[in-house]
Amino acid sequence: MPRTEAILVTFTLVLYAVSFSSSVAALAMGRERLLSLGRWTALCGLGLHAGALAARWAVSGHAPVATPYENASTGAWSIVLLTFLAPRRWRLFRGAGAGAMALALIILGWGTTGDTSFGPMAPSLRSVWLYVHVFFAFLAYAGFSVASGTALGYLWKAKRGEVGLLARLPVLEDLDLTVFRYVVFGFITCAVMIAAGSIWAKDLWGAYWSWDPVETWSLVAWLTYGVLIHLRVTYGWKGRRFAWFALLAIVLVIVAYFGVGQVVTATQHVFTVPEPPIF
Amino acid sequence: MRAIDLVAVEWREFVAFLRTRALVLVSILLLTGLYGIGLAVPQRVRLAPSAYAAWRASRPRLVRALEAAGLTDVFRSPIVYFATGLFFASLLAVIWERIPRIVRRTRLEHGIPLEPAALARRKGTRRIPVAEEEEAVRRAAGLLEASGYRIYEPRPGALRAVRFRWAPLGFLAFHGAFGLLLAGAITIDLTRYSAWATIGEGEAFDAASGPFRNPPKPPKTGAAHPELAFQVLDVRPERESGMQKRLGADLLFAGEATPRHVEVNQPAVLGSTSVLITGAGPAPLFACGAPGGASSGVWVKMKLDRDGVTHFALPECGLRVAVRPAEQPQRLGKNGQGVMLQATGAALGPEALADGVEVLILRAGGVERRGVLVPGGEMATDDVGGRLAMPEVRLYATFEIVDERGGALLWVGFALGVLGLVFRLVLFRREVVAVASGGAVLLAFAAEGAGLAGESSLLARLELFVASPEEEG
Ligand code: HEM
């Protein structure tokens, strides 16, 4: 990892951790000041994180979307960014800030424990469609993450009522609408991600679609969110049921993001028939 | 009742069944679940035949049961075809029924009723007492127009304002896009030809005769292969700090005067045919000399996969040989992440043989002799003067040749689908109605999609403004 990036990432982690702790403390103690500290530290962290990504980009010569670490870092950054891009963003931060910061911390922290080195981009990754694909993937996954974080807030508040720190979350109706909006945002960006990936696959592998596990997994996740939107617009699902679905659907996204590689290796492992070595 | 009427009734009932919300959901869930099975159960097309056979041998009963249910080739199984058919039948039935309704929704005359009595009864209608009600409605029109609403005013004192009136068409665009994707997929399935070829520098390829790595897959309809022939002029893998950076080749196509350059991710496209480069490696020339004469030699395309061992024979000298680069290439995707992604375009240049080639001279009983050959060098193959030389190294590349139609339908489907979603879910139709009625203005709102929350400040302003113009600003 370049030195500048290493320093910036360290500070980012510290700021995200401060933001997370003060957001949780703000909710627990009801101090507006702590909430404000949470927001500002998250915003500063976001700025430093952007600097870290830019530093890496400058040194490696390619966008930070080529290795698991780079994807984790860009992914965590997108989650924090989306939390701030919300309409009436300060209000949203109250509801989803702590969850979003926790997620960003986990993802970035997990990324830094792996291989953070970089090299030239592999030939297979040299395509503008990769950038389109990955950009929308981050938006989609970040959108779904914020939706499920907000859904958690909704369910918590719906169960316990206006007591203690829950009274400080936005009203249930607002939380419900926010969940739906982020589901819609994730759904549309996920559609673009799948389309861009498919166009890229045609140039790289000669076929738009080959039922590769990663492709299939993304399609299944997208269809599941399609079912969720259907339930809302045709069956009028709102509130608790909708929030539960939005909360659970994120599992598919998490597997698509982290897990397919592991699942696929596992299966390939079982079915590999080694040839006896002759050398 | 005549038989034909009975059939008509049955048909109408069937179509009504196809339109039910529950069936729509069931058909989407069924497809999602079946695709999910494709992830959980190993798929025959995705496994090497030997690996599949090994799995079959290890769990014979389970695999046979899965095969009988079509689950080991689920994406082409009858149940997936049935689920897809159900999905599209249901989609068509719903779209067909909704077209008139949706077109009506794009018209300004359509929407919340403008009759005061009906409006007053409507849930959510607000009554704002004002002195000059018609004047207040006119003021509302001004504010709404300035905020991007189109105004419909059939009579003084009654207006309907609509924003994004075309948005409901997004439903048709998005759901109709599935039809385009299906048409594209069927066209591709019927017309697709694919072949793999491993070709050395200076060698030629012809779709009519090859050389092919495995038998080409002909299309289900039309000519057996595209008219395509080219010669590989040179292959250029590029590395940086020991890692691969690029892979390209120059190809001269039959009937063309200038060569075309192909790269990984940038295939040569000739009409509906594309030529993709997917890998490259060294192809040394091996020649043998025996006391009785010398062979002209064979160009051996060295394997890059697995353990990288390549076998070949030199019958003139009665030799069977196994070779591999002395320096083993870095194994790709060691943690399994992006194996397929990184492996595409993997290449070894001549530098891979800088440390030479490990050679085994094989006999029926096993290895007869071993050694290392560097470019230009030679080694003894027996004790009576036989030798094996590696005088020259050139490169080869693997190519995928694909010919298919229908891709344009997919592109249009993608674009239409995304546009439709944005229209219907982001720019959804919003409607405001203001009607003068007995010393008051009745205000009502409606929106499809994510609710009117985004417009709440406009609506609050509108209420104040209707009540008293001084409030504005
Ligand atoms: C059998 C196939 C399908 C049928 C019959 C169908 C039908 C419908 C209907 C009736 C609506 C409500 C429209 C309205 O009230 O304005 C709707 C909305 C929606 N559907 Fe579907 N749908 C199907 C498949 C899908 C699939 C596969 C997806 C995506 C995964 C999807 C995503 C959506 C979305 C996002 C909406 C909300 C936006 C809109 O109304 O266009 N649908 N669908």
C-alpha cells in the first residue's frame, strides 16, 4: 500500500470509529452534540477516505476496483457517501448513521487485513465496462445496505415505541419511506450493474450470459428485490413486513459481494480430479 | 351455450388467472428459486467432464436423482422452460390489460375527480377557507406551473396539475423490456456458433477447416459456420514487474489489406462475428537428431493450465516427450476469487522460457532421461548419439470465434428497462387538484411511487399560498 494511502486509511478508520461510537452514544444519551460530532467525523473520514483512494489510483494508474482490498475500500466509501447523499441527509444520518458507519468500518477493516498490494491491472480488467459495472455495483450494494440498516431502525422502533433513544429516530413513516427509496435506488443501479457486466462479458468471454455463479447470484438478488418492490406496489406491503424483507434480502447481497468466490472454490475443490505428477 | 362460447369463457378465465397478483409473484419466485438451485447443485455444463464423472461415481444415487429431476442442467431443464413460459404468459396478460389504463393515466383530463362533492368525500382532501376562491385557485396554478407542473383547467376555479405525466409509461417500458431480452436470448440461442482455436504466429485459421482446439459448436439454424479466415501475424503479451499487463495480437483477415489488432476485451468484430484473444504462450520448435538422420521438428504449444505439462511425440526419432517451463508460472486466483476473470487473457511470453524448459524423454516403462533445454540448446536423448534441440521459440495464442445475432435486442432491452424504471420509480407521476367550493379551496394530492414526501415542502407552500398570497416568499 502506498505510504500516503496507509496514513490516510489509518486516519479514516479512526474517524469512522469515532463517528460510530458517538452516533451510538448520541442515540443512547440523546445528546444532539454527540450526533453532530458523529456526522462531522464521518464527513471528515469520507474526505480522507476519498484522498486514500485517489492516492492509490495515482500510484497504481488504475481505479481502485481490481483487488478484494480495493473493492472493500471503495465499497465502504460508497456506503458512507450514500448515507450523506440522502435527501434531508442529516435526518437520515440520525436513523442510519450508526449502522452505515459500523458497516463501513467492518468492510474497510476486513479489507486491510488482506493483501493490500497492487500491481498493473490484469488484461481482463482493462475495459470501460468494468468501470461502469463496478461503479453501479457499489451504488447498488451501498443502497441495499443503507435500506437494510434503516429497516433495522424501523423494526426496532416499531417494536419498542417512542422510548429512550428510539424517540430520537425519525418517525416510522419517514423510516419506512427511506427504506423503500433505498431499495428502489439499489434496484435500479443493480439493473445497470448487471447489464454493464453482461456487455463486458460479451467482449471478454464472447457471451452476454453464461450462468456463471456470480452472474446468477446477482440475478437472484435482483429478482428478490423485484419481488419486494412488487409486494409494495401491488400488495401495498409497508411497515413491518416490508422492513423485515428489506432487512433479510441483504443476505443475498452480502453473499454476492463476499461469498461467491468462496462458495465456488469450495465446489471446484471437491470436483477437481488431480492428475498424478510426472515431474 | 355453443362449444366456441365455452372455449371463449374458459380462455378468458385462464387469462384472468394469469393476471392474478399471486400468480405473478409465484412465477417470479419460481424462476428465482430455480436459478438459486443452479447455484447450489453443481451444473454439468460448468464442470470438466472428468470432474462430473468423479462426482457421479462418488454419489451415484444422489446424482441420478438430481439428473432425473433435470437439476444438474437446470438452466436448460423443462421446469425452467415451463417457469419461463408461465412468467412471460403472465407478463403478457398483465401488460395487455394495463395498456389502455396506463395510456389514460398519461392524459391530463384523467385523475382525481374535479367535482366538488366527490372531491370533498375523498380521503385526504384538505379544505382551506379563502375569501376569493377562484382567485386562490388561479394563484395555485401559477405556483404549480412554476414548479414544473402541467395545468389542466376545464373551468374557472377547478384545476388539475400533473408533473411527470409520461412516467406511467415506465411500467410498459420496464416490463416490455423483458420481452426484448427474451427475443434477444432466443435469437442468440438459435444463431450462435462458437469455436476455440490455438494458433501460432505465422499460422492461419479458417472457420471451414480450423484448426480447432475442440469441435466447434454449430448454430441451430443457418449456415454451419461463418465465412471467416485469418492469419496470425504476431502475438504480444506484455508484462510489468513480473505481472501480466496486456495481451494482444495482429491478425490479417482474408479479403482485407491491413491487419487488425485484437486485445483482451477488444475483439475484432466483423459483422456478427467476433474474434477474441483469450490467452497466449510460448511454442518452441523441437527437433531431434538420431545417428540415422534429423527431423524437421514440431512447434509445440506449451500448456499454461494445471501443472503446465505438455506431451508430444517425434515419431521419426521414436521419441515421446513431456516438457514444462523450468520456472513455473504463477498460479492464478489462488484464493479462488475471480479465477475465471483473471485467467482470461493469461499469457506467458518468451521470457517464461528464459530459465529453459524441463524435458522428460519417456519410455513405455517411465522416464528414460531428463534435462533442461534453453533456447538454441540441445541435449542427449540416449547413449548412442541421439539428441533433442530447441532451436527457436515463437508464440501462440488461443482465440474464441463467436458468431451470433440478437445482441442488439439485448442492448435495447437493457436501455428501455432502465429508462422505464427511472420513469416509473424516480420521476413518478404526481398530481395536485385545486377546486373552488363555497368559500374554500379543496386541495387534494396523489402520487405513484415513493409517495409525495419529496414534494412536501411544495405542498406546504401551496396550502399557505392558497390561504394567503402574502405568505409566499
Ligand atoms: C410475470 C411477470 C410480471 C408481471 C405480470 C408484473 C406485473 C407488475 C405490475 C402489475 C406492477 C404494478 C404496476 C403499477 O401498479 O403501476 C408491477 C410493478 C413493478 N414490477 Fe413487475 N411484473 C412482472 C415481473 C417483474 C420482474 C421480473 C421484475 C424485476 C425483478 C419486476 C419489477 C417491478 C417493479 C420494479 C415494479 C414497480 C415499478 C412499475 O410499476 O413499473 N416485475 N409489475
